[in-house]
Amino acid sequence: MPAPLHQPPLIDLAPVGNGRSTALVDRTGSIPWLCLPEPDSPSVFASLVGSRRHGSWSLGPASPKPVPATRRAYRAGSLVLDQVWEMPDGSALQITDFMPATTDDRPAQVIRTATCLRGQVTVSSRILIAPDYGRTVARLGATIGTGGVHRLAAEYQDATLWLDSDGTPHRIARGGTAAADTALVAGQQVTYALSWQQPDEPAVAVPDGKAALAETLREWDGWTSRCTYTGPYRDAVLSSLAILASLIHSPTGGIIAAPTTSLPEEIGGERNYCYRYTWLRDSALIVRELLRAGHYLPEVRAWRRWLVDTIGDPATVKIMYRLDGTTDLTETTLDHLPGYQGSLPVRIGNGAADQLQLDVFGYVADALLTAEEAGLEPDPAADALLLGLAEVVAANWHRPDRGIWEIRGPERHFTSSKVLAWVALDRTVALLERRSDADSPALARLRELAARIHADVLANGYDREKNSFVQYYGGQELDASLLLLPLLGFLPADDKRVIGTIEAVQRDLATYDGLVLRYRTHQDASANVDGLRGHEGAFVACSFWLVSALDLIGRSDEATERMDVLLDLRSDVGVLAEEVDPATRQHLGNTPLGLSHLALVNAALTRRSRDVVTLPQQRLNTSSTAPCAR
């Protein structure tokens, strides 16, 4: 008989992370997804895309079945999560979950404290450690009691997980589950900690839960204090910045797209992919918003170092990498997992890793220039990399590619890819002009090529009859990525072609309440540009891009209305997934998605008065003679 599933609605998942990895906690106090020691490591809890036997850790009031918390919230500006259960007898229990502030030499840990707020309550801990996506069951060693703390060792392959608690010792039940029930009265607290240990290292010290919490809150306060945005959306911006912080891998400086895999863009559909890697595009966009939001140069410096070290030779650049800089991203399916609500396949690796996506070079170049303009010191190695990437663009811009959406259908001449090819050369010239002769032959050649690409986009990516740019050359379909045209400075925001494109996207891709689809999909795969069957939800980032675009063309009231709608789509703790079902408002796709949260930050910052915001400008005079649609 199949093991019972415990798969919460995606909107119920709250990330708890610290720059090493991320645990997802649901409303019942269960952790159904956790990868250790890194976010791209195999999971130790995978019931989110499997069943209970694929690993989870539940902590909450003792009950025959899981009980959802009465209320929950993060501590201000942090990913320290408090969940409170108000019981029918008047008692109350609070569970606080966090991953402690970490350094390179500190193990990845999850710490959970249970506090009786009123009356008397029994807290129940049930943990099944199922490494390697549930393909392995950890070997549990005897509980050892020292100094009032009970320690359980879970060994698998070449690693050890230590489960510590100062409550009732965990007993080992059938199937490898460890269970403990601890009775508490008002004011009493019990602490649990799960720590990962590398092989051949001394046993991890028992953590001090109170000290770790205090230190972690100080770290989060420091992160929040660096945000300089003080506008009406400050709380939402701080919440999104906290989530973005959790995606920044502190040991390497790499930035992952999301901590999950194979959460579906359509329930029961096949659009399920692994996002636990560093996309050059997504990470560059995150860097850009960090620079706009406040004083985050240390993280940007670390990312630039990761970028230079990882790419190495620009001629062999990939569009994504593992956090350690390797490129072993062969896409495989985990056939033993039933998927989230039956959505198959469950994948690890990513088949898009070897695609040609011309737009990534533009985002990287834009981030590097923005970083230096924000005060990051020049770096000769980064300059060499940027110039090398510009040469890759010069050699390939005329080719069809897979585009920003990584389509698995035929390659096409995507308009947004050509625009970002122009951005790559435009920003490269602008940055290198800061420290070399602006009239040098190399820069002159890149400047001339940028002008050619700009003219090519205007000639082939724009449809005069529609008064709109189109998804790809020769096509008629629209694409929400075209909303980025004014934000990237390709054309001025008041250009009629830009306004026409924004209006066309609103007309053809927006739902009645302001959500935006990436592009139109159909049930028949042959009719879809991405070559996949079925549909998907509204794309959260595109919906925020529309807010930014409307604001840039002066439609502030409409932008405000749509911004309010989008903020209401967040979970009760401010989390955004990749997509939203326009009909049910349920979250879809991997969560939390960095692209969604950076788009929120972008929209909030763009909404500030023009004398505060520095919008990206067209740095090369390539459109002054371009014809404007009438």
C-alpha cells in the first residue's frame, strides 16, 4: 500500500534559510523539504514531492493528525519563523524555526524551539531522515544523554546528521522514524537541533539554542539595516530582501534561483524543473536589485568573484552552474517519487544548462556596470571576463536561441534575446570607457555592432500593424519579457513603440485582475512555442514588470492598483512562488523564487519619485534616428 502523502498547498510553505541552505516549513509544523549541506545537495526530507517515507520532520502539539497553526509570522526583516497553536483547552504552543547565522566553518543546522505560552501542552516531534531524495534510510544510533541534552546520530553514506534535544529522548520506531513527546507547562521550553557533519570531522558540538537565536537575529537586523528604501512598500521590500538573502550562498557567493525542484507550473502537468542552481541571468538580476535597494556591496563583490572564478574562459560559458562552479547538471528523473500532487516527472539537474540563451550576457553586463557605478572597486579579471563575454555576443547574436524562457521547442530569433545582446555590448562599452580610451578600436567596433543590433531589432522585432514588439522575428505572438524594454533603456519609456507594446501585453497576456502570462499556451504541444503540453499559471515576475512599465509611462494610478493586487498574492508571511493560478490564487512552481521577489523589489523602487530613482539609460546613441511608429 502506498505511503500516505503529506503535501501542503504551496502557499503554506515558509522558507527558513541562512545562506547555507533552506528548509521549508508548513502550517502544521512539518518540514517536508530540506537539502543538506547545500541547497543543490541531495535532500534529506523530500515528502514535498513524495510521501512521508521520503522524509520529513513534524513538530507541533501532540494530536492524532496534523493541526495547522493558528497564526504565524517572521520576526521583522528575518526568516526566523514563529508559529502559534491556540488549543481548545486554552493552552498555547509556539514553535520557532530558524537556521542559525553561519560561517564557512560552521555546520549547516536547523534549530527549532517549542515554548508553552499558556496552560499545559505536549509537544510532539516525529522525524524521518531519508537521504538522497528518499532512496536511502539513515542508520539511527543510540540516543546519548549528556548534560541534559539527548543526542541521536543518523548516519548515511559518508555523512552524519545529529539530532539534539533537551526534552524527552527520541525513541526509534518502525521504519526509521524517531519520535519524542515532551510535556510542557507555561514558560517551559524545549530545543531541537539538526546538524550536518562532514565525514572524518569531530562530532558537531551541541548548539546553544538561545545564543544561536540571538546571534541570528542580530545578523538579520544587520541585513535589514542596510536597506535604504523608505517608501510605502518598505515591509514588502524587507520581506523580499530577506528571502533573496537566503538564496545567496555565503561560502561561495553564488546565488540560486530557488531552493526547490519540480514544483509544478500546472498541477498534473509536465512543466516541473529543478531550480537549485545558479542561473547567470537570475543572479545578475538579484545583484542589480540589491544595489538599488541599499548597501549590499559585500554580497555583490562575492558574486562577482564567484562569477569570474566560475566562468573562467568566456568561450566556454554556460548559462547556469552548480554553486561550486561545476557544470554537472545532466537532467535526470527520480522515478521513485510520485511528484507534487501527482505532477511528473520529478527532475534533478536541468536540461537547459547547455542551451544558447543570448540574453544572459546582457543581464551580467548590466549588473557589473551597475555594481561599479554603485561603488564597487574595479577588477581587471572582471573586465577581462566582460570583454570576453562581449566577444561571445559578437560572434553569436545573429543566431536563433532558446530565449529567456528556456524553451524546449525549436530555437528562434527571440526579440528579447536580441535586445539583451544589445544591452551586453552597450554596458560593456560604458564600463570599459571608464578606464580606457573611449575611441579605442575595440570599443569602437563594439559600439558599431551595438548600433547594428539595435537597428536589427527595430526592423525585425517590431510589428507596425500591431504597434508592438513581438515574441520572435517573423511571429505575431507577444511575450511579457518585452515589458523590460523601457527598464533596460532600449528605447525611452515615452516612445510610442514601447507604449504600444505595454498596451498589447495588457490586452493579450494580462488576466482580468492584472496578472500576466509569459506567453499564450495551448493544450497541444505542437501549438506551443515551448514545445510542451498544457498550460501554466500567471508568471509573478512578469506581473510586477507590468507595474514597473506602467509607472515608467506615467500611468501611476493603474500601477498602484496592480501593485496592491500583486502584494495580496503573497502568502501570509510574504512568500512568492514562480506562478499563481489566476482562478484560485494558489501558488504554482518552485518556491520561493528569487525572480519573483526581485521583481517585487524592482516595482517598489521604480515607484519612487524620478528624482530618487536612477533608471537604466540608453548609453549609446543608437535610436535617435530610428523611426517611431505613428
